[in-house]
Amino acid sequence: MSNKKGNVAGNVEGILRGLGELVEKLAETGEQIKRSGAFDIDTSSGKSAKAVYGFSVKMGLDENQETRVEPFGNVRRDEQTGETTVQEVSEPLVDVIEESDHVLVLAEMPGVADEDVHLDLNGDILMLHAERGSKKYHKEIVLPRSFDSMAIERSCRNGILEVKLRK
């Protein structure tokens, strides 16, 4: 069983290492790419955990023509030990879109409804928390500018959270 866990961790680490090469090859195309996957992994306590990993690559979509890689899911690499771990809380895939009169934040959180979502706004930082049953999400989002907490409108339908911040 320990060998199986090592193989899964090795596969995930290999995928994460390949991200750099993918970004370099696609940086000139000016596209957005999303890849994800899921698998079950046995934990040290003998329970099976659902591991979800993925990333979104956004290339040349802003005025700076920057390439951004944004991970999501609950698989993380421990920076101190180098081991790949499965977390209880997932990081949702988030898009921040600046419109003329508002900033739109979209977050993919399957399995949660509007009443499960809690937002905290502090200047230009939007903290997102959601929990329903075994589904738990958390994300700290840096906004393009500061907003007043009274300027927020939100809705969550079919696991997609939409937050509008009026300018």
C-alpha cells in the first residue's frame, strides 16, 4: 500500500514538473488553457480521499501580455518536505474580469449553494469560504483595486459563484 501511495505522489509530482514546459510552449499563443484531473488516494489513516488537481494557464490576456499559471484543487506540494499532500479544503478555479462599471469574480465550486458561501472583503483582498457536507473551498483573491464592502452583489447557481464589485 505504501508503494501505491508513492506511485501516485510521483505521478502528481511529474505532472506538476511538466507545467513549466507547457507554459513555455504555449506562452506565445495568447490563450487560456485549463487542465484538471481527479483520483482516489489511500491516506495514512486507511481512509480513501478524493484528490482533485488542476491548473489554468492564462497567456497574453491583459495589457502586460503576462502568462499566469493558477492552480486549483486540493493537491499541494509541501514546500518544506517536498511531499505531495491531499488537503481537506479545495482551492476553486477563479476568474477576475474587469468591466467598465464593475469587477466580476467567477469561482467554480461544485456542490455548494449561495447560502454556503461566505465572503470577506478587506480593501483589495476578497476572502472566499464555502462549505456544504464534504465540499470545502477557500481562496484569497487579490482584486485589481480596493472596494467598499457595500458594493458587493453575489449569486451562486449550479456551483458557479458570481460576485460583482461596483466601481
